[in-house]
Amino acid sequence: MRALRVLREADLIACEDTRRTRALLTHFDIHKPTVSYYEHNKLALMRELAAGRSIALVTDAGTPGISDPGVLLVREARAAGFTVVPVPGPSAVVAALSASGVAADGFVFEGFLPVKPGRRIKRLKALRELETTVVVYESPHRVLATLGAIGEVYGDVELVVARELTKQFEEVVRATASAHVARLTAAEPRGEFTLVIPAN
């Protein structure tokens, strides 16, 4: 309810993808101007703030600024002395941990692992040394390669693969790395993935 109030009261809504956000706004009968946010238009958005207008920042899924380009606008706004107010909402990190059954007294959120195989393996080895739960994001195009790398570094560990959290096709599956690979090889991976790797 607070998020809806903020969207209704904002002068402008900065979106990762205006088409996706427009669907949300239309559903809730909110009629506010929208603009895409990215590196090259953050100065225009800063001018709007300087003119006294309020901006609501919306990401496609999850939380703005968490593995999301919205961090650029937040950083600039804070540096310029504007107030940045967080509005709690869905976060794939927290949602995946809460549904995983994996201990989360302490954990490391890594975001996206490196794309290059050698660097990915090296990073996973460093994360394993921390001996704590690790959460990573992954795209459908790289999830199989990442699961293979996790199996190589951690062994055939039992981990949680969550997909499309808080959306219509939400799925949270706990299985071994090899079982996840077999399952996702049988049907083309779709959606955004969050992987929860327990301390090993």
C-alpha cells in the first residue's frame, strides 16, 4: 500500500522498462509520467530533482539498486544532497533465503558471477572459502554454466534454485547441482534465477 501511495504522489516515475511499469500503473489506475532511467539520462533526472519534483524509482523486478542500474541515480541524488527514501518491496535475495531452508544467520550476496568461465570458477572458490551461505543471481542463458561451475567447485552440493520470485511462475527447488542441471537441461530455462548455496 505504501508503494502504491508513493507512485500516486510522485511527480515522475523513473523505470527500468517503461512498458513493464506502465502495465503495473495501469492495473492500479495510476496516471503519472514515466521515463526510462539509464546512465545517459541521469543528468536529466537530476535536473528534475533540482526543480523540486519528486521521482519514484521502479525496477522491473526486485529492488532498485540491487544488481540494478538504479544505483547510478541513487548515488547521484545522495551526492547532490537529495533525500532518498527506500520503499520496502520484493527482493529476490531475501525471498530466496526465506523460502530456501538454508541457514541465513550470515550470508554473502554476490550478485551476478563473472561471465568468463575461468573467472567464474576463481570467484566461486573464493566464496567457498568464506564458509557461509552464498546467494547469486543468474540469467536463463547462463544458469546451466553457473550450476556446472558450482558443481565443480563445491561438489554435488544440495542448493536452492529459485526462479521468477514473487511472480506468476515462481518456483523454489532444492536439489543437488547435478539434479538441477538435469532438470533445466530437459526444459529450456526461463526467467530470472536466484541461487542459494549453503556453506560447504
